[in-house]
Amino acid sequence: MLCADMVEASWTDGKGTTRRATALLEDISTSGACLQLEMAVPMGVTIRWKSPKKQFSGLVRYCVYREIGYFVGVEFDSRSKWSKKAYTPQHLLDLRRLADSTKKS
């Protein structure tokens, strides 16, 4: 699901320092998410953020820089499975539903 929502993310870097940054939630699924940040996040660290109803955490699986910032792929841990009921981002777009609606037109 493509989405857009601002979240406050935190992680501990390799030196043991807790880092915090505002991130843009770019997409989300039951198994993970992609965050856009202004700084790099090391691969393999656990990153966390909260929504009003649920805290999410998972391992950073990739961090790549693209023109406008760092895109960080997160694989959720077992407690962080996403659902619309647990958390609905401010803007949410289901591409499958959009594709189905264009086929019917």
C-alpha cells in the first residue's frame, strides 16, 4: 500500500547512540514498510515508530539514497504486523484496488 504519513523514528547506531528523526512513511504492508529520512540508517539495526494505537519495530534491510533522501526498508518483527485496523496512515492508496477499478472502466 502506498501511503504518506509523518512518523518519529528512533534507532540505536553502531556506537550505542540513540538517534531520532522525522520520517515520511512511503509504503506499508503486513510484513514491512519503507521510510524516507534525511539521514542514513545502518542496515541490520532495529528501528521503531509509534502510531496512536500501535508501536512498530523491525530490522533495517536496506538504506539507499535517491535524489530526495534515504529510503529505508524495514522488515517488521513478529509484534508489528500491520493492518488497517491497527493503523491507517493519513494518506493510503491500494494499488490493487486502483488497478481493478481501471479494468472495469
